[in-house]
Amino acid sequence: ARGNGRAVRNVIEAAIRRMARRLYRSNAEKEEYSKLAPEDFADVLEKNLQTLFAVPCGPRGALSKISKLASADVKKFQFFAELAKELQGGKKEITTRLHRTTSQIAVASQLRNVSGETRKHLEVCQAKQEDARTRIIHRLELYCAEGGMLDVAAQDIRTTSDKKVIEKSSNLLK
């Protein structure tokens, strides 16, 4: 979708290596060495999918970090600031990475004929993605609901003269 010719080249080269392993020690004719089979690409796809989702869906991946951070105590915790620090990036970069992961999970989940191991990786990713989404929505509801944290912070700023309370409430609103 992004015109990544190098990715295509890498897949073809990996399929060629897979073909060579498949034909090694066989009595294949010379012409067989110039024909890639569907299973050569299927094997490459399996490995690429497992590698692709190992990081964002792993125990220390972005989706796990989001779920963990979104579960922390709302009153003691600056969720979005900590999220930016934990995922090492600005809002735009983090958003882009999460959109890409979400899109990749959606596309990969539509693939048929993937192995049970790859299907398991996808199911773990989908579960972690749903968990992160649910926890973020819950976090936002705590912030944004009528009488929620944002309303309380705004009220604190309007009604107090305590500089520490004003600073804490201002940071929350930021």
C-alpha cells in the first residue's frame, strides 16, 4: 500500500530460500529450481506474521503497556503523559503506530489457511487490542463524564487558592 519495493524483494528472496530448502536433497529437475510454489510463500507469510505481531502484542509490547497504564489509579496518574513516555514517542507517532498495528491485525485476521500457531498469535493480538481499547474508553469516561475528573479539576481551580491544588488540577487538564 505504501509502495515498499524492498518489502516485496525481501519476501521473494525469503521464498527463494524456502524453495531451496524444500528442494535440497531431492531429485528435482533443474527447471524446478526456477519455480516458486505457493507453500514457499505461505511459509514466508507465516514467519512474517509471527514476527510482525511478536513485538506490539508481546508481554512488553505497546498493547500490554497501554492496558497496564490505563488500569493504574486515575487520581495519581497522568495517563497520556505516562503513555508517551512509556511508548517513547509523541502523540502523532504513537497514534500512527497504533493505527498501523490495528490495520495489520485487521488484515491478517482475514487471511485463511494460516497455521494454528499464527492464528493463536492473531487471537492474542486481537484480545490485547480489545483489552487496551476497553481500558482506554473506561479511562476517558472517568475523565470526561459529568462530574468526572476534568469537571472536578476545573471546579478545584475555580474554588481554591491553594497553589498546589491549582497546579495539580491544571496539569490534569493539560
